Amino acid sequence: MTTVIETLVRAAGPEPGEPPRGGCRCCGAPLRHTFVDLGMSPLCESYLRADQLNDMEPFYPLHVYVCDRCFLVQLQEYVRPEAIFTEYAYFSSYSQSWLDHARRYTDKMIEELGLSGASRVIEVASNDGYLLQYFVARGIPALGIEPAVNVAATAITKGVPTLLKFFGRETARELAAEEQQADLLIGNNVLAQVPDLNDFVAGMKIALAPRGVITLEFPHLMRLVAENQFDTIYHEHFSYFSLLSATRILAAHGLMVYDVDELDTHGGSLRVYACHAEDPLRPITPRVDTLRAYEIAAGLEHLGYYADFADRVRETKHKLLDFLVAAKRAGKSIVGYGAPGKGNTLLNYCGIRTDFLDYTVDRNPYKHGKFLPGTHIPIHPPERIRETRPDYVLILPWNLRQEIVTQLAYIKEWGGQCLIPIPEVQVCD
């Protein structure tokens, strides 16, 4: 006889070990092959107030699959984007290195595309105006599209016109009807955050001017695998892209990747340049052919490439916990730096709570006084580190390690040291 609990579990999703219902969000094929299973985890940006600490907290599976037809690595959609992104805790402008990256990109695209006051730049998922502010300052008409009301409000105060919407076919048709198609259409670290890929990419095709250019930045799957970056997996990131998989989804909607840059951002990213497939004036560069051949030679279109990632993730977890246990037994104090989404995946998967980390700090005032989801580690302003003089500072946004280690140089005054958790734990002076 089926119990009420069994009925509820089956209604919520597949049982452990079963393939997910539905199919690949790119090609629709059944998903049968696990890439990595990180267990159950809360939404990584769902920071808690003190009065919420005793409330029931929802956890969802972080079970990642790879499609055996198109080789897109992906999570199921457990929570609608409206529940994640309508109010968002991530503000891009709190990283100086990311602002520098945005400024360099602006200069590059203005020069290469000859953008002027007669051009139009649109950024999808424009966050707090961190990028478009530089186009506005150069006198180039810009429009941000951002669903999170709180971060969009910050962009508007910077003079960046911002449309409070999710992007897809419907929004793109509205832009086209108002003759607001983009000469440059930007999507930085948004493609991974889209559950309905086909709707999103089809919208980009509609919103792009006939001779327009799309640039998309996203973490490179090859770097994730090679450097064991499992903490970049969280519910807000529905998909994980190689050049091959990104090219495939764009081509399915009449868009052609004609160039690619390999970047150091976010632990190693790609910036792909795309245009309408019928645009005859943008030949495919050798960089595209070279990286495509490299991915094929590495085996990204064979399931064997993805097979041992889960074992390496478990080993990284064990080594980090071994270090932390030894440090605590030696009487050392350990705190965190940063409260990023990737940090919450790392901490929840490894079971690191206040028994290991006394607290963490963050430059974003929005997070001060709150607690990390799942682990309930308190978040303080950065000044807290100087006040408590810890022995170790675990850098959770390790992709910004150079910037943060420089900021933390003062901990040498009392012999403090930085810890980097990925690809495996290391002490950094």
C-alpha cells in the first residue's frame, strides 16, 4: 500500500538513482547519465535573517546530468526563476576586478564594432548596471533587462535605463516592435541561469539587429572539469557549457558563433561572439576552429570524459575536511571571506558549519547581519577579521583570489594565512 509520504516524494520528483522526468533542455533527449551528485542543498542566494533560523528551510537535489545526445551538462529545474531572481543578493559592482573587466570589454567592443551615439547596446541580466554604466558614460544608448527589482533599482540610480523583465521571445518581440533591436546584445553569465534555453536563445535572435553582434560569457565546462570546480554548481545555474554545446544551441536558432575568447574570469570562462547565420560579412575565426578541435580531441562528445568527475569531487571534500579538522584540533581559528553562491555549495556539500567557520565576511552590505543558507554561518562586514585576528581565512570566492589575498595582506601582522579550497585545499601567503 502506498503511503502518503511516498506519494508526496513521487510528486516532488524522481526517487534517488532514477533518471529525471522530462528531457534535455536543449535537445529533449532523455537524461540517463549522472555527471555529479552533490546531495541536497538550499538555494545558494537564499540568505537568512536571524528570525528565520528556526524556520523550515527548503533543500533541493544538486544532481547534475549530462545529455548523451548533445552533451549539455545540466540540472533539473526545481524552482521557477521568479522565485530565485525577483529579489537577488548578488551585486556585480562589489568586485573591483569585475568592474575592470567590464570597462576593458566596453572599450574593446566600441572600437571593434564602431559603436556610436547612433548605436544601441542591450544587456540581458544587467544586474546593478556594472557594465552598461561605461557605455552610458561614452554616450552610447544602452538598455538593461533585469528581473531583480532590488539590483535594477541600483542600476537606474546610475543612469542606466533598465527594463524590469525576464528575457525571452515575448520580451524580444516587444523590443523589435518598438524598433529597439540591438547592435550589440550582451549576456554575461546569464546563459547558465536560463531554464528554458530555447525560448531565451530564440529571443536573442529576434532582439538582434540585422548586422548586430551577440557576446555571451559563461564559465567553461572544460575548466570546471579540469580544475574540479564543483562549487560553481548550484540551483541558479541550470546548465554548464562548452564551446560545442553553446554553438549547438545558438545554431538551432539561426545564430552563428564566429569568434571566441578564453578568459580568466570566474575560474576560466569563454566569451563567444555570434551573429545571424545569414550575415555574410563575419567569417569564422581560427580561434573557433582551434578550440572546437581541442574540445573534440579532449573527448567532450563522449560520455567517458564525464565519468570520473564525481570521484575527484569526493576526494577534494575529504582533503578539505581533513585540513579543517586538524586545524581545529590544533586550536586554530578559521573564518570565511565572501558569501558567494559557490561558497554555499562548497559549505553545504562538505558539511562545514560554525563548528569549523566562526563566521564569514562580505563587502556587500545587503548580506550583513544575515546567515548563509543551510549552514547558518553569520555574515559580517570585512572589518570583523581585523577585530578577531583568525589564524586562517577560507576564501570562498576563490576565482577572485588575487584581489582578495591583496585585500587581506594585513593578516600577516598576526601570522594569519589564507586558504584556497579549489581545486584542493592549499595555504596561500
